[in-house]
Amino acid sequence: MPELDGYEATAELRRRGAPGERGPVIAITAQATDGEGERCLQAGMDDFISKPMRFEALRSMLLKWVKAELDATEACSPDASDALSATPRQVPATAPGAASSLPRIRS
């Protein structure tokens, strides 16, 4: 990342996050050492995967964290699982507000 490394980006995400709303951060690192994984966790990341990634390893990691998020959501709202069965709505790139939201996302 040109402006922040993964550790700084994670710290900023955690700093800006609302209390009680903590999305998982999964590091993708080129370092395969044991110490690198610990460093990721100490920086506030939730998990890590080393490069080169294999599709199955990435898939397993994502499923692990999506399931954890769903379990937490279902504990608060039993109807949350309905969102998975819903058909995703396609939003065209020219949708009203699509371009105007970019500066907010970047800041």
C-alpha cells in the first residue's frame, strides 16, 4: 500500500471503528516466519495467511471468518441468516451516489 503498511492500516481501522463493531482483518503476508504471524496478531489483525496463497487455504480462511461473523450476527438477530439466501442486488456503477461515496470511503 502506498500510504500505509498493513500494520498502520489495521491500527487506523481499529481506531476509527465504532465500539462493538469490529470486522475481521486478515493479513496476507510475504513473510512466512512464526514471528510474523504473532506480529500481525499483536497489531490488531485477527488472522493471517502467507504468500504464495493456495486457493483452498484462502477459501478456508474466508469461510472461517464469515462463519464467525454470521454466528455473532445470528446471536443478536435470528433472522440474520436470511441475508445469505437473498438474491444479491446488482448496483450499476452509475447508480446515484456511487461516485460521490468514493471520497468518504478513502478518508
